[in-house]
Amino acid sequence: MATDLTERVQEIAEARDVAESEILEQALERGVEDLWIDLVLSRYVNDEIDRETAIDLVGRDRVKRAERELKLVEDDVQWGLSA
């Protein structure tokens, strides 16, 4: 896996004509951002933070999408329990 990752970083760097370190920096930033969004939305759906706080932290669209996804899961569970 490490080899695959190294090769991917090299290929991206070559394609963009930038240093591998820049690719790694961008990957870290994106990864941390994704993890932050996941954390905030998890806290929201678990009632650890309120809706407005979640919206302030990650944006209205992401919160609405999380609400839709949660509703779909809840509907599936209800359907499964009633079948």
C-alpha cells in the first residue's frame, strides 16, 4: 500500500508539474477537512451540538445532506422492523 501511495503522489506531482511535498500538503489539508466535517456532522446527529452550530461550522448544504441521509437510514430501519 505504501508503494501504491508513493506512486500515486509521484504521478499526481508529475501531472501537475509540482513538487511531491506540495501534493502531500494538499492531501493532508483535504484529509483533515474531511475528518473535521465528519466530526461536526457526527456531533450534530448525536445531539452533541445544535443545528445552527453545525451550519456555522460546515455549512447549510452539508447539514441538510446529513439530515436527508439520517432520515433515509431511519426509514430503512423502520421498514426492516415492520417487515
